[in-house]
Amino acid sequence: MTTVRSAPAPAAEDSSSPTGPGSLTRAQRRLGRDWRLAALFLAPTAVLVSVLVLVPIVQSIITSTTERHGQDNVFVGLGNYVALAGDEQFRTGVVNSFVFTAYAEIFKVVLGLAAALLLHHRRRGRALLTGLLLVPWVVPTVVTAFSWRALLDPIFGSVNTLLTSSGIGPLLADLHLVDSWPAGWLSDPSLAMPSVILVNVWKGVPFFAVCFLAGLKAIPADQYEAATIDGASAWQRFSHVTLPGLRHVITVTVTLSSIWTFNNFDLIWLLTQGGPGNVTTPYVLVAYTKAILQLQYGAGAAVTLVMLPVIGALVFVLVRLLRQEGGAAPARTARWAATTRRALPWVLTVVVTVLLAWASPQIFWKAAVVLAVFALIAAAVARVVSALQSRGGRRASSLVAGLGSGVALAGLLAFVLGPLYWIVVTAFKSEDQVVMRTDDLWPTPWTLEQFGALFANQPFGRWYLNTILVSAASTAVALICAALAGYALARLRFRGAQGFTVTVLLTYVMPGALLFIPLYQLLIGVRLTDSLWSLVLTYPTFTIPFATWLLTGYFASIPIDLEEAALVDGSTRIQAFRRVVLPLAKPGLLAVALFTLTNAWNEFLLAFVFITKDEYKTLPVGMQSMIAGDVVPQGQLAAASLLVSIPVVIMYAFGQRFLTEGLTAGAVKG
């Protein structure tokens, strides 16, 4: 998941070239000069996307018009959709999804932009800090959910312990920010949704920060120099240079993240399973309950499809944005677009504010208090720095700014690394230390007892091997297909390139919530459930479209002159692709590999639905099955979390430079 850009339109044919219009065959004039090679390169992606995305969507539409009676499916037309109008659980799920998405995106934008600005202005240690900041996004969702469930436990959780000892907890109760103390963060109906939003923000801020950091690197430095010469203050440079320069990145990132957050299942399921009393139940969980638990596939499909217009609207905004960024617009259109861009943020702010205040008044004023505190702190620091500068104390103002930056970074790192530190120390505690909560912050002594119990009591080694096999296979498929399709869309000239590009975008943002029901039916039909093949075949539904889109932008950023020189020297197009383009695209390929491997490693929904037998479970589903009711083996889960997270953390540590370069060159330029 990353910000993306549209592929440039193919250039007009050059009549002076060896393959100009005069030398083209009738088929080439009709279908495009490179249509044969484009068909070859696009075939693998086209087949997989058609079979695994487009066909299941059509099947889901058909299924939504049926109702199961015994072993038979009876056609009911729009009956399932009509029934949703009076379904209280569905209405609650839709409101919950909207509230969850809106608040999470607001905080992720604010904190992600703040983190990106803090890192962008640091000269030393930026790579290390960026790597540390990425860790929450890298670790599997099941690790995130487990660590926060333990930290937010009302009796044994470290959050309540810390807030009680500092006196903040009782103060929150006195201010009526919590109903009672100690707080039941995930069991109190008034606190469950804010707690789930907090965890989603914790996991999502690194993604926003890295995307915004890549965007900041793409803003020309001379714009800041010109603004400084003109006497612009720091706030004016931010509002007139930074924000306009990041407009494209912010819009695309928020749009994509909104689609994913709106369709979130795994984090909410692992934290609360929709409780207490459905206060955190998203619409995806309603669809899962109807289709998988109640075996009413038609009703479940209707739940997912009825939300398709919302997703379609977001996709429409994204496509329009990318088309505007891809080429020049007429003057009249440009003026209209500029006016719209100025007015739209304010209109959206008012609409979203009113809807949030109506849908969740309790959460609304609590979130407003938190944001107001952030704004007051930032304004106070800016006022102090401005006052010092006006008095000629630039050295003092630099010290104040540096101190403020250091404190902010320390707070950000504490927020980011705190839960991960808890996992590490818990994994090396003895069972007595875990149960009795002794030596909470530092095990005494350190022991490997939990690791031994994990492998002795659970088929953890088998889960690990399954995850490696599935992740490696899906990543290899994604890289091969995406490299071929991305190159075709970026370089080859053929009719239908724009349509195929839009199709890739649509499948890229298509949520798993829309696909898991028809894919589940498909796998049952071919008897592939409870098999690793079910995951290897279905994971490309979200890896190939993403990889294709990112690599399309990256290939387009490579100078075409190098490839044309190889063609002049006698290389074929395929040889030029293999010998010239692929080596230059190494950062983009590595970035795609990291993203797709991480997604496959962390994927929960499809594995949770398709796999029920222990011997075929992957790590996220296997770890979730270790929790039996109220019995939570915290020590073993901490050990498992550590072992699950280490491989991806190491990969990102070594591939961070390629990740940032891939984002900058292939995603946010242009």
C-alpha cells in the first residue's frame, strides 16, 4: 500500500522512426504498434485478475439475488437488499465503519505529517528513526492486536497501571473522559471504539509518515529558498509550499487508506470481535457473520455489495486525481479544478464534522479535546520561536525548536515502540513472572521458557513453514506478473492501455471484504479449502494489482533514452527490458517485494475464512487460535509475536533505502 501515480499516455507515433506509420501493418495501425508484445506481457496479469477478481465480483452480484433454503439457492431478486433496510445490525455496522474510518484517518494524517516533517528536517539519524517508525506497520496485525489487548487489560494491563501511578487515570475519571477507573478500554461500550481507533492509528501512522516523507523529498528545495528570500515565516512556508507540494500525495494516501480502513476486519475481530454489544462491529463483520457463520451467502454478498457505491465514489476521486496529474488540462478546466481544490477541503471538513458529531457525539468531543491539545502545544512552540526570532535571538530560537523537535520525537518513539518493548520483555519472562506480574519492565532472570512451551504445545513450526511457502509463492507470482504488466503499461503502445490501467486500479483498491464470499464459494466448488493452494491462488487478488500499479509508475520514471539506445544497438524489446530496464528498476522491484511479502505474511481474513485445520494454518490464524475463550497464554503469544515479527523487521531494515527510493521515484513523482 502506497501512494501511486498514473502512467503517462503513450507518445504519438514518430513518422521518421523505423516503425513509423508508414511501416505499420493494418493490425498495428488498428491495435497499436506493440500490441503483440503487450498481449504477451499482459496475459498473466489479465488472466489472474479476471479469474480472481472480476469473475468473483460478478458471481457475488448473482449470489446476492439468491437465498439459501436447505441445500438449494432460491432466486429472490432484490429481496436481500430490501431486508437490509430494516436490519439494525447492518445499520450499526455501516455507522461503525464510517466512524472508525473518519477518526482514524484524521489522526493518521495529523500524526503522519508531523512525523514526516520531524524526520525530514533531521540531518543525523534519519534513516534509523525512519526504520524504527516503520516497525508497527511491518509487524503482523495479530501481533498488534495481541500486544494492545494485553496492554489495555483493565486489571493486568500496563496502561492502567502506568496511568494510575502517574495520577492521570483518576484525573481522566474526574474530567469524565472515562466513566470509571480503572478503565475497561476494550470492554466499556464508551471506550471500545476509541481504543480500536487508537490501535489502528498506531499501526497506520508509519505508512502515512513514509509516504509523506517521500513526498517531501520530491518538493524542489528552491521553492523553500524563494519563499525564505521573500520573507515567508515557517508557517507560511508550510501552508504555501509544503501543503501544496504534498496535495497529491495526501489525497491519494488518504483515499487508499480510507478504502482499506473502511473495510478493516482483522484488527477489529482480533481486538473485540465486534463487541461489546456490537459497538465496534464493522459492516465487514456483519457480512462475515451472515455468509460464513450463518451460511446465508446471498445476504452476506448483499452487505458487501451495497457498500460498493461508497468505494466506487472514492475510486472515482482517485482516478480523476491521477488523470489530472498525468497531463495538462485546458485552461477553463484548470481554473475550475483549482477552485474546486480550494473549496473541497473546507466542504469535506464541514460535512465530516457534522456527520461525526451526529453519529458519535461521545467520541467526537473526546477526539476534539485531543486534537485541540496538539494544536495548542504546536501553536505555543511556534509562538515562542517567532518571538525569539523577532528579538534577534535566532540561536535561542534554534535551540527551542531543536528541543521541541527532540521532545516530540521522543514522545513519538515512546508511542511507537512501547507496545513492541512490552512484547520483547514478556517473551523472555518465566510463566511465574507473567502470571504474578513481577519484574514488569525487565525480566529477572531472562529465560527461554516461553519459546520452549510454544513449540511444545503448539504446531508453531508448521505454521511458520506454511507462512513462508505461501508468502514466497505469492510474492514471486506478483513480481513476475507485475514486472511484465507494469512495463507494458508504461512503455508499449497499444489500444486499450488506458482501460487496462483503470482496471488495474479498480482491482487494486477492491477490498477483500467484497471478494472473500465468492472466493470461498469458488474454493468449495473445486475442493481447495483447507489447503495452502487456496491461499497461493487467492493472495494475488491484492498483491498483483498493487505491484503492477507501483511498477508502472516506476518504469515510467526511468529515462526512455537508455532503452532506445539499446534498441538502436540491435537489441530486441524483450532484451532491452531484461538487460536495461530491470536492472535500473531494482529499487522499485525490491519495494514491491517488501510490500507484497509483508502483505502475504500478515494476511488474516482469507486465511481465517479458508483454513480451519491446524496443519494448514498460517501464523496470524494460528496465533489467534491459541486464545481459547478467556484463557490467553500471554508468554507464549509474546514469544510467537517476536518470532513472527523478526523476519519482516530484518527485511525492512536492510531494504529501507530501496523502499524510500522506490516510493519517491515510482509513486509520488510527476
